Amino acid sequence: EHPVTEAVTGLDLVALQIAIARGETLSLSQEDIHCTGHAIEARVYAEDPALGFVPASGTISSFSFEGHADVRVDSGVSEGSSVGHHYDGMLCKLIVHAADRESATSGLRDALQQLRLSGIETNQQFLCTVLDSPNWSRCLQTCTIENELESLLESGVSSPENIAVALVAATIWQFLRYPPAADRSPWPGGYHSSRLTAWQMGGKLYDVDWRWRAAKAFEFEDLAVSASVVSEDGQRLVIEINGRQRAFYLQYDTAQLWLWESHLGNLKLQLSRDKSVGTDTPDSRDCTSHGPGQVLRVLVKQGQKVLHNEPLVVVESMKMESTLRSPGAGTVNRIAVTEGEVIASGQILVSLDAESEERA
């Protein structure tokens, strides 16, 4: 891959190709070329590793890199770019050059975490998992990912501490941006009441039980977290969590909440329900398309009871089939598409009436 060759040799291969095309004679001989250090390139793709690397499409809502200047970033996309299903899904390449393989691995791992790319599913966190794996340190083989995909996906799940931090940030941001009508007063009647906000993240459902203690203070007893808002400016939210300040970038894209933080990387959450504990409001959850495509098969019927992760619809996109599954246990209350129908990104395919955790 030419950026790796350019990094270790110090040569500009494209400039040399142009010189050759002009009929110029190269002043270099093979003996003049010396390789120094170690370089690694990672390709960030619009795809979902958890769904068999099915291509993803949509609009990039944020794209920035504030990491080290010595990390090379090659990209043809930017914030607002539309990623369709007709072309190759590569979004950018990160190239790190260091003294040895271990240092290059560490630098690339840090660079991937510093890349803020949201609004679309990518393999960004999966690449981090590969770099963290024992097989990478022993020198990865071309068959490793195929043979050990399941364990790599499982080890890529965030730690309980990181999951708790993400849930806290998402819950506070949701409350600040979209407070219930009763909470718009500076003296809310339910000031100390317990609330329940449920999020879907990484194929799992998380119930967050929390209390609003003061204007900018919150308590998450089950997560063993106390948090207070330091500042909020558009998409940026700074929270002090258990005495430590952390900055988050959050924004909605259709029904998805994208969250980025330097230690967490990019995460996608979906709000399942948000209410005060003790209320009994209807709860529903939707199965939506990951990108444009065509419905091949609808696997459920109206009124059918389904379990969490049960197959609902089979969709074809970019000549690849993917199975969309239930985000939780419930009963099918609406099938919004028919077999053969062409669908758009984020379109609702099947809606469920969610069951309570006890019944599920």
C-alpha cells in the first residue's frame, strides 16, 4: 500500500509516477532506497462488522481528527458527505510511522480513537479491537479474522465502566435537549423523583435509573455514578463524572444518537423509552434499515411474539444480504414494508410493542 511505502522510504511515489509519465529519467537506483522504521495503515470503512461487515450508507454528520500531526489521514469525505450503496465504502485511511511495530501499533490505536466520525456505521472500533488482540502482537495472519471473528466481536464490547459513562452522557444530553414539559420550570414538581431511560447499544438494552438532584447535578445509583454538567455548547457536552471531567460530542441522526469521546471512540445508541418511574406509558421499538436496499423476505407476521435478536427482515444492499433482527422482546404491531420493496436508509420496517423486562 503506497502510503506505507512512502512512510518507510521517504519517497513520494505519486510524484515519481508523474515524472516517469513526463518521460523523465529517475535519479534513484535501488541501492539508494533505504527503509526506516515501521508503518501501518488502517482503512476505515462504512460497514457493520457485527452484521457480517454488511455495507452501511447514510450521511456523515461529523468528521474530524484532532490527533497528532505526524499521523497521515487520507480521505475523500467530509462532514455532510453522503455515502451511498453504489460504490466502495472506504471513508479514510490512517497511516502511522514509528520506530518499530509496537510503537506504530500504539500510535495507530490512539489515532483511531481520536478520529471523530459519526452518522454512519463503520469498522473503526473493530480495527481497534484487532490492534488490541493477542494475535496482532504475534503477527496477524490473513485467516485470523475469518477464524476468530466471533471472539473479536465479543472482545470489542466496551467494559462495564465505559458503558456506564456512555449511558450517563447520553441520558443527561437527552434530558437537557428534550426535557419533559413538567421539567421546563426551574422548580419542577418531580425534582427528586426517580426516572427511567432505556437505551439500546451494541444490540443490548440498558435501563438507566437516575435522579435529577439539582439544576446541573444528577445521580445514577445503579451505575454508581454521580455527575454534574460543566458546560453544554451545541453538540459538545462536558460532564464531571465521579470527580473527573470528560468531554462528549453528541448528535441525533434520524433515530440514532451518535456519541464520541476520546476514550470511548464512536458509539451509537437508540432511545427505547424515557419516563418517570411509576408511570405506565406505551412502549414500542422499531426495526429500521441500516441503509438503502431491497426487502427480500419478511420473516414475521402481524401479532407474532418475538424474542430479542430474533430475525425479522432480510434485506439486500450492494449485492449482499443482511438479516435485521429484533431490538428487544415484544409483539409485532406493524409490518411497514412488503417483499420486493425498495427501502431508504433509516426507514421503519417492523414496529414492536415492547414487553417489560419481567415478561421478557
